[in-house]
Amino acid sequence: MVYGEWIFAVNRDSTVSLWSVATGGHVADFSVLSGGEWTVISSDGRVLAASRGAAGSLFRYDE
């Protein structure tokens, strides 16, 4: 699915990949874990954000 500057792709392992239209580069992967928890992992392997349950806390990582 193309959305403005971004392309979202659903993968066979149920993750969602984010790609940049401008550069063609992979930006991040979104993963849903058990219990409604999720993570966002950048293309270089850094955790960008994570949640603690569907109604829980959201954590954002800058470094």
C-alpha cells in the first residue's frame, strides 16, 4: 500500500515493513507480539518504539 512518501508491505511472518518512496530504502518493521504488545524496529536494528499491552504504556526510543 502506498501512502504519500511511504510504502507499507505486509510480510508472510505478519510483520509490516515501511519503505521510503524517495530513496527506495527500508525504514522499519512493525511487529505485533503476544498480548497486544508491539515493537517498531529500524532498518539498522534499533528499537524505535514499543508498547506494553494494547492499553498499556508506549515507549519511544531516540537512540
